Amino acid sequence: MGVVDAVQPAVEPRDRIAVSVKDVSMVFGNVHAVRSASFDLPKGRFLTILGPSGSGKTTLLRMIAGFDRPTGGEIFINGQPVSAVPPHGRAIGMVFQKLALFPHMTAAENVAFPLKMRRHDARGIPEKVERYLDLVRLGGYGSRRINELSGGQQQRVAIARALVFEPDLLLLDEPLAALDRKLREEMQLEFRRIQKELGVTTINVTHDQREALVVSDEIIVMNGGSIQQKARPVDAYRAPSNAFVANFIGVTNFVEGRVVELAGSRATIEANGLHLAGLAADATLAGGKPCAGAVRAEQIRVAPKDGHLDGLETVVDGLVVDCIFEGERVVYEIRVPRLGGVLMRVFDHDPESHLQFGPGDAVRLGWNARDMHVFAK
Amino acid sequence: MRTPRAAYPVTWRVMDMLERLAAAVWPSSFQRGLPYLMLLPAIVLVGLLVLGLVQIGDTSLRVLDTSTFLMSEDYTLANYQRVLTENFFATVAGRSLMGSLIVTAITLLFAFPYAYLMVRTPSSALRKFLLVALFLPFFIGQVVRAYGWLIILGNQGMVNEALGLVGVPPMRLLYNYPAVLFGLVQYMLPFAVLMLAPALTAIPNELEAAAASLGAGWVRTFRYVVLPLSRPGLVGAGLVVVTLSLTDFAIPAILGGGTQDFIANAIYDQFFRTSDQGLGATLSLMLVAVGSILVGVVFMLFGAGTLAMGETRK
């Protein structure tokens, strides 16, 4: 899951910032597509903006590319405000959702297009086109027309075309969404390899949480036009800042209740008469307020009804409703009557114990207090 | 258990009955012949046209006997010789050809931005307005429209009155070549826009955004992306406009006032004024030939554009 870098300095010096988004808003009619978004992206980083459709992530990307002008706030690229700069005046390479390759040109002509438009030295163009086609492992395919290339090859042409003029910034607008899973995962690693090789600052937009975790140095989670969290993938996964992030990344079970006790980072919640200990993960928590305890599916352990779950602070009984075999793991759906009949999903990754329970079996569930993050509702 | 028949809507039961009737009249073993049977009306229509063409070919080989006003009994190429040698016909043909080419160029020039705006505008109100403005002239026949121009452009017309207000003396705006071309452009514009719009719709918006992000301003985006990709639409629209204006009758007749005859007017004169059917038929065949050659040349040079259907379209 991602690449865990050494501890990064909290504040980057100004000249290391490639993109700075300050209080940017976008209002279409009476729809607030983006609400006062702010973030800094240091040079050379791979940032993924993750969110469901309609969360404003694509609008934010289009504003950075220059296709839409923010209705509020300012975007800085290399320290310069760019709101008044048209797209062709910005040094930004973009890979579009539908790739937007020019069908009347060959692969090489597509890659040469930005060099010609940006008035690069004509003598150097063929060599440069060849080099970038090699970079995306399409050496020798230059003379093919776009419709003679496979989906994956077209992806690679689009990447080469977006990078060949050495832009300050590479933007990816969900270009992998239409690919089948295997090709998509292959291209994710390819994006990451090329980005590391060239060190180009990259902003990727996706609704695929796995892609975000795999490719990025940093993740921004958006919902309803607002930035919910900006963190490294591992931190966004381990320490989501609110219930939305916890729910959007990974498979998370929610236990609803109200806060009965707050002591430092520990929070005790009361749900359906049970007192459960958890980790206070939300600064807005207050005693007596409604809240939700979030437990990841992989943090819950299952045992037979009379079995022991030693060392786990919270243990409840449940009834298996369904078990889904997914190959490398089994997902159990377990109803917990003591928690108001909530349906919890539990992963079993142990190949030895796969399918040890079937629908209708009575089981026992347990988790550690530190694995239950308590968020305000 | 079967649902009672009455539970189905009446229309369904009517359809069932029709299908049973059809099965009785036209057994399924005949089904393979059905598509050909449905082609029959079209084949009959085209066949009649071909027969007419043969008839015209026959007539074109006979000359008019001016003493008896009867067509000669034996075949001769005299009509073709007259058409190819007499200056009058060369003038008319040149005027028609040149006119149709100029009209095509101007029409495409005007139609392109119109179609582009209609396809790309985010405002549906503007799109509807442009569409209505485009279709409105279709409801007014060509002849009525030409008479309308007579009123507007006449010596006491609106245009000359307006010019008079700013001190310009009345001038002759009618019965000359530009008036005919003007009328033809105005007549052809909707056809060209309607032929262009689907071709422009087929160009994804994203391509223009991509060109912009790759460093092309709008002029070069147009030159290197939009224009090459709209070629099928331009070819299709161009072909329609060039053939329609080459063969047009009403506008040269009315706005040209008899001084700016196109080929169609010359044919009309031969058939209905001098009654020389032989010469008229010859002129008609020459027009068909010239039009076909023109279209053939365009097909060879640019492909058939949006007029090419099916798999071969590029």
C-alpha cells in the first residue's frame, strides 16, 4: 500500500512548492462544486485527489489546468498566480479521461503536437518523440494510427504526449477509469514508475481508493466540494480524520452511539446499552453527543461462539449472515444483535481457516480499543 | 397457470392478431425475400428515372425541324456540336459552374461558425434559437423567398431606402450576378449547416481542451484539430451545396431577371420557349455529366465525407 517515505518536514520552503491552491471556490449557478479548497503541493510529489463522483475533484483539477476559472481564491503554480493565464499559456501536461488523442494523427504526430505548438526546435522533435515513446515502452509504434493501438497503448501515447514538453505539472483526470482491472493495475504502476523516473509533480484524480493508495505520495479526500483530509496514504488509511474518510477508504464498520466519557485520546461510547472503548479521532467530540465508532473489517477477529479472543478489549456475539469467498480472503457478514442488529463485515485472510463458518453459525467478534476510531456525527 | 388473455392491453392483442394474419399471408419460408420486397418501391422509382434518362438521351440525338416543328427521324450529333461550340452555352455553363463554386465557398465559410456555435454553445436557449432561425426559411418556399428579396433589394426597397437616409443614391442591387449569388448563399446556408452539425458534434469537446493544454491557442486548435476532423462534414456539405446551386432554377430566374441564366434556365427555355426538345435534352445530359464529374472528382480527392455510410467511412 503506497510507499512510506521517511518523515517529511511539516513545512516546505516556498520555492519547493509546485502548486499552491488558496481558498479556491467554484460556484456553478447555485451549486457549490468546490468550497474554499486550500493545499500546497511540493515539487516532485504525486498527489491523488480522491472522492466520489460529484465531490468536486474534477472541477478542482480543471481549474488547475485552466479550463475553468475559480469564482473565488487563487491558484499559484511555481509561485505565480495563474487565474488569468489560459490553458495554452500554462506548462501543464494533462491526460484526459477519454484520452483525447487526435484520431487524424499517428502516435508520433500526437506526441510531436505539443512540441510544435510550443515552438520547440523542429530539428530536435523526432529524437525527443522517439525518446518519450521509448519511455512509455512504445518504441517503434510511432507510425501507427491511434485506432490501430490497443487501449493500454493509447494510454501510453496520451502519457507521452502530456510529458514530452517537460511540463511543470502533470494532471491525470481519471484516465484509467475505463480500463479493465488487470490493465488498470498495470497502468497504475506504470504511472508511478514514469513519475518517479522524471520527477514530475503530478496531480491525479480518481474515485478508486486502491489506485489512490498505490500510486500516491499524498492523498486529498474530497466530499461535497470540501477537502476532508490531506495526508500520506498510510496516514489516511490508519488515521482517517472523519467518518467520511474512514468509510470511503477501506471497508469500515460503524457502530452508532453517544459519547459517555472522554479521557485524553480514549473515548468510551454507549451503543445500545453496551459501553465500548475506542480512540477519540475527532476534535469535535463532546460528552453526550451522538457519535460513530469505526472499525476496519480487517481489525476484527472472529472465533467460534465458545472460543476465546484473548487480549481484545471489546468482544460481542454475532450470527453469520453470509460468507463471500474472494480468493485471497473471505468476507463474513455478521449480524450483532447486542449492537442493535448492525451488520458487520469481517475479513478472514487466513487460508487455513477459510470458510470455517457458514451462514447461520453463531460466532464471537472482538477488536482492540485502539482500532475503533470514534468520530462525531 | 396462464394469465387470461383479457389481462393484456388491447394494443398487444391487436398486434398479436396482425402477426398471425401476417404469418398466414406471408409464411416464414418467404422471410428471406422480405428485404428485397421492401427495396422494390425504391428500385421502381430509380428505374423510372433511368428510363427517363434513356428517353432524354434518345431525344438529344434528334434536331428540331423549324419548318414543321417536329423532331428529326434520324440520329445526329448536331445538338452536341451546337452546345459545345456556341458561345452562349459556354457563357451559361461557365456562369453556373463559377457561381456554384463561389456559392459553395461562401456558404461553407458562413455555415461553419454557425454550426460550430450551435453544436458547442452551453446555452440550450441559444441552440434552440439558432435551430429555429435555420429552419424558418424552409417553411417559406424558394420562390416566395426570392420574391421577398425583390421587395427588399428593389430600387424602392428597404435597403435602398436605408441607404438614402445616409445620403447614398439608390443603386441597382437586383438582376445582376452578385444578387443571384447572394440569393443562392442565403438559400443554401441551412443545408450546409445541417450537413456540418453532425460532423462537428462527432468531434469530442475534450480534443479541443487537450489541444489547449498542449499549447495550442484557438487559431491553431482550429487549424490543426477542428478543421481536419470536420473535413467529412465540409465535403458532405460542399457536395450538397455545389450540386443544388449548379442545378438551381428559381433564384437565377427571379433575382437574375433573365440576364443571369444558369444551365437550368437555359434548359427551361429550350423545352418551353423555343420547344427545341433535342437541344434541351442535350443540355440536360451535359448538366448531369458535369455534375457527376464534379462529384466524382471530389469523391476521389476527399472521400465522400458524411455522405459515405457504413464501414468504409474514415
